[in-house]
Amino acid sequence: QVQLVESGGGSVQAGGSLTLSCAASGYTHSSNCMGWFRQAPGKEREGVASIYTGGGTTYYADSVKGRFTISQDNAKNTLYLQMNSLKPEDTAMYYCAASYGANCQGIADFGYWGQGTQVTVSS
């Protein structure tokens, strides 16, 4: 099985920056992509960014384009999310996830999840 552990969350003022990390362990070779999702109270969990583990191709939600950067360190088996110019609407629990297999179209394709790390952005 795959285990994912997020870290790096915290509280920051609007316009500030945070970097989230996700350490992966276990057998991850079957996962074609990894991603970051977030969920605010009373809202659906939404995709933030994802990256194909083999080639590095990335996806970003429109709401974070130009502000967030997803990256990976394959040697360390770690996923990162650099978040700049943070806005109050970015406040949410952030989860890292790994796909079950080859498909990475949506949340249903991600079968492994971390416990989440809280990001709070104040105005």
C-alpha cells in the first residue's frame, strides 16, 4: 500500500506564501500521477494541481494558475506545492493524493490519500 503524509500547513496573511510537502512511502510505481486537493468546510473537495510522475506534465485549477507550483522529487519520493500570493479563499484543508493507476482525469482516479494539512489565510 501507499502511505502519504502532508506537512507545511499553517496560518499566513493574504499575499504571503507557504510550501506544502507530501512524503510518500510504500509501493508507488503503479501511480501515474500525484496531486493536491483541498476542501473547505461545507464545500466539495476540489483538485488544485497534479503532476504526472513519469514525465512531469502538470495541471492547475484556474483559481490557482500563476500562483501555485506543483513539483516532485522522485529521489526523495516527495511531492511539493509552492503557494504564493495566497488569498483568503485558499483557506482549506489540503490533501495530497496518488492515483490508483494510469488515469488522472479527476478525483475518482486517486486512490491513496494523506490525512491533510490545514492552510489558513487571513485578510
